[in-house]
Amino acid sequence: MTIHQSPETVEPEVAPPPHGAPAFKSRHAETIALHGGSFRFDPTSGAVAVPIYQTSSYQLPGTEGADKLFALEAAGHLYTRVSNPTQDAFEQRLAELEGGAAALALASGQAASAFAILNLARSGDNIVSSAGLYGGTWALFAATLKTFGIETRFVDAEDPEAFARATDERTRAYYAESLPNPKLEVFPIAEVAAIGRRHGVPLIVDNTAAPLIIRPLEHGAAIVVYSTTKYIGGHGTSIGGAIVDSGTFPWTEHRERHPNLHEPDPSYQGKTWIEKADAIGFHPYILRARAVLLRDLGAAISPQNAFQFIQGLETLPLRLRQHNENAEKVAEFLKGHPKVERVIFPKFQEGEAKARAERTFKPGTYGALVGFELKGGREAGRRFIDNLQLFYHLANIGDARSLAIHPSTTTHSQLSIEDQLSTGVTPGYVRLSIGLEHPDDLIADLDRAIGLS
Ligand code: PLP
């Protein structure tokens, strides 16, 4: 198994370039997206694109070497359920791009959020989560984790102190989405992360909707999770997820708070994960997630999908720029349309929500999700969707293609009208995920469909 470190501390796994120059280090996302991590070229073939290492297992280096690998005393791959070189290259690049120390790629975004919590919480423990969550995460926390004995205390993100009030000695993590939809109000990452650090509770942020344009680790979050299925993949071809560890959370100062890291693990020579990680210079949180949860629960990403996400990462900064630019044009168009009641877009928010958006987003960006409400309500929403020619009607975000959905009759249709309203879904609300087509075409498609709604 290879367990990755920040680029500063990692031992390169491949030979340095033939001219012997040290690896180029950049601060710029555009460069890191193409060169981040220790992979430079395949040492056997010289291939520059990261190969798809389509193998389930690996030749062991003799019995003594195997002993060390199995005991996590040496780096190397054993079995693709736990690690794989293509996955490794993706994880290193993603960690570097996020400003983190190490990452773990998984089979889906759902696996990433589940692992992020299960790595810290056991039966009898609790987490405090913002109520502004993707429906799948809500179901995981409210129903499935509950059956595991893990309680989720949902609080309103508008009141950061609510996280402190909901905390007790069994609270193991705080959880939130950086840009939850449909409200599209940026989460107070810095405020809640600071509360968490006072209590020894790490803030885990799902940054799926805003990679690169919101940088949760810079605002104090301890862990970032992604559904890489969305912008990171970008082409709508693959399901995947990832956890990025900042490497800065002071676990050792909070022994009682984090028993999973501080109690001896009988399956690893009775050592604690803090000791185990310390002995080999790794980060305990991400080491345990891989060595325990991937080993036992097995939600491994396939080498093929890890490769697809590397392709996605390479153009992520460029794509995000265009997504943002297109979304702003579309939002401005909708704002001026007589049949549109209201446009939900961070640029148009007011008060604290706007101030938070301005201090959290990369300057000049507001993301590529745009909500709007048609004056004609539910029936107008349905007619609008049926008249789209370019936008796809589907329940996803972050694709290169533009997507639209009418939540009241689809994703939120199981909820009562009152519950729909409390999550921000009004009968005429439509959510758009703005893609990379020419903005004039997007506006023409919307104009026509709104006209017929
Ligand atoms: N987090 C967010 C914000 C999402 O939108 C989604 C999926 O829509 C997920 C997590 C779950 O990701 P996946 O579908 O890759 O399991």
C-alpha cells in the first residue's frame, strides 16, 4: 500500500527526470492539475499519461518484504481493494490541488462521506451537521448511520453557534456542504471550523459544488470530501469520490475525543493509529480510512475510473473558469426576464449570505449552479422542462453539458409541500447546472422554454 504525503515529504516513487533536475513545484492550480504529485512518467515504458494499472494484486517482494508491507512498515501495493498506482497518482494530484496533505479516492461520493464519518464515529457517538445537504447524504446521516448507533444532530448553518450548542463529549465531527443547493448560500466554514478547533472537533466539508473556487482547508476545515462524479470528472462518465486530509488537525491534543485514532487496534499489532502513522511519517486519519475502512468495507475506486478522474483534473481549472463565466451570463439573463420571479445565485444575495459569498469564493466567481423561480409555479416549471432542447433534464450537477431539473416534481417530490419549502424548494423552482456550451445558445434555449412555460 502506498500512503501519500504532502509533496514536500513524499519520497518519489519513480526516478527523477533523466536530466536530474528536481521536481518543478508550482502554486498555480493550472500547473498542479497537470503535474501535481510524484508521477512524472511510467518508469518502465516512459508513458507520460498515467497508465491504467488494471490489476487486482501485486508481486510481493520476498517474505521479509511482504511482512513489512502487511504490517504497514513499508510503502507498496498489495491488493487493489486497498491501493493501486493509478489511484495513487489521482490521490496525490487531488491532495496537492486542494492544498491538503493526503487523499483517499473511493468508489463514489456517498462512500467518501460515509467513510469520512465512520473513520471517527462509533455506535453511541454523534456528529453535528448542517441541514443543508444533498438528499443522499441526508438519508445516510438521518437513517442509515442512525441504524449504526451514530446520531446526527442537524443544525441551521445560519447560526454557527448552533454547532457549539449541539456538541457534547461524544461529538466526533462537524459536517457541511460548502455550497448547498437549492439555497446556494455559502456555508460559514471559517466560523464553524474555529468552533470545532476549540472543542477538538474536525469540520468535514463536502466541496463537490465548488472545487478550486472555494478552498475549505484555507478557511480552517480539517477534511474535504468530494463526489468526483461532478466537476472533477466533468464529463459525466464515472462515479467516484474522495477524502482529502488537511494534515493540520491536532488529533493528538484530543485523545478522549477521538478514540478511533487513540485506542489500540488489535488488527494492527495492538498499536494505535496515531502511533502507527507516526512511526512511518503518515497522517493518521487518512491512513486509518484506507487501512481499516477500505480493507473492511471495500468501496474501492476502479483503476479505470481513477484514470478518468485524472483526465478530469487536468482541465478542471480551465473548465471551472468557463462554467463560472457562463453561469454568470445565464443568471444575469434570467434576472431580467419578465416571467422569472426570482433568481437564486450567490452574486445576487444580500446581507450576511452575500458577505460570506464574497469572502469565501475565489474573487469574481460564484459557482455554476443557478436556481430560478418561474412566476407560473409548478405547472410552468413542468412546461419549462418539457420545452428544453439543449439542456438535459436530469438529476446531476457538474457535467460539461448543461442540466436542468424541477425539484418539486422530481428530487423532492416525496416531501410534503411544507417540507419542500423548508429546504428552499418552491413549486416553480428550477435548478440549472451550467455547462460549457456557448452562453448565447444556453440563453436562447432558456428564453424559448421560458416563453412556452
Ligand atoms: N455530495 C453532493 C453535494 C452531491 O451532489 C452528491 C451527488 O449528487 C454526492 C455527494 C454523492 O455523490 P455520488 O453520486 O458520487 O455518490
